[in-house]
Amino acid sequence: MKLPISLFLCLSFCAIAFAEKPKRPVNPSLVPVEDVEELPRVLLIGDSISMGYTVPVRELLKGKANVHRIPANGGPTTRGLASIDKWLGDGNWDVIHFNWGIHDLRHMDDGKRQVEPADYEKNLRALVEKLKATGARLIWATITPIPEPPLKPERTFGSEEEYNEIAAKVMKENGIPTNDLNAWITPRFEELQKPQDLHYQEEGSQFLAEKVAREIEALLPKE
């Protein structure tokens, strides 16, 4: 029995619509790592900038530390507060290198920043309290430069300098050292950034990784 053409086309369309879509490749930075016994455990917390330097940091600290990262883009401090307990787990971390800020700075449709300065400070204090409770050695990374618009995709941000100053106050009060990635990358920012973007070319991520690995290694427990 032949199916009516309309029914055949409908069934064919449904089959295509419900067919399993090809899975997007997993970002290499999000691939879980297997611990090497007796090596210190390091956790990286941050946004897509940190995702860019995660893999080269692992390579630079190979044989010296097990370098993990949260299994996501850390986003704004609001996402951090919602997810921090899950991200920390019971990992028994030796060093935690962390950052929030770029997403907090982003202007939303109403013109306000995603997280305004007073809330950024309050959220950051709450997150620092959670991190300190792990007993790990902590290191804060400053917010990297935000270029002038136009950007691709089109978006605008507040001043990272303002938020870096807020974070500096919080870290100083809590005795947490700072890895000043902003100062590190600024002299070479235009050379290493992706065009009209706040993200970096591969060479830029490698350049950031060198500083991150160096700062982490200085905090690793000594034998």
C-alpha cells in the first residue's frame, strides 16, 4: 500500500527533525583529567579566558601538579554563587586559582551591568569565604583588558579597572595574593587579542598560561 505523498513527506520531515544532531566537540579545557598520585591538586576557576589558558597550564605543570578546572564557563559571580559548592566538591584542593568579572561587567538590554559594583563586591566576598573554607592556597587573577567597541558579537562592557579595584580590596582584606594578568597582557594586548574581541589568539592564551603556571607553581606544597 502506497502512502499519500503528503503523509510520506510529513513522516520524512519528522524523521529528519528528530534525528540525533551531531554533537558539538567538547572544548579541550573541559575534558576531565586523571590524577597522578602524590601530585598536588590544582583547580582553575574562571570564564572563557581561563578556558583558553587551561590546557597550556596543564602542559606547563605536567609532572608537578594535577590541574583541574570547573566543568563550565564560570560566568558572572551570580553563577559562581549558584555553582560553587558543586564545583569545589570534596576535591581536597592544594591551590585554587580563580577569577570572576568580565561577565559581571557586561551591559544588559536595560543598560545596567549584569552585576553592578556593590553586588559584585558582595558576591565576591561570599565566594572568597567558600574558597577559604577549603583550606587551599588561593590566588586571584585580575580581569583582563576589555577593548573598545565595536566587538564581535556586538556587546559593551563597563570598566574592568573599577572591578579590579573592588577585587583588590577584597583580596587584600583576606590576605589572598593576586596574579595580575591585566598588567601582564596589556603591553601585548593588541598583538595577541583576536580582532574586535576580548579573547585571545592561541599565542595569547599561551602567554597568559606562562604567568598562571608560574604563580601556581610558587604556591604548590613543597616536598
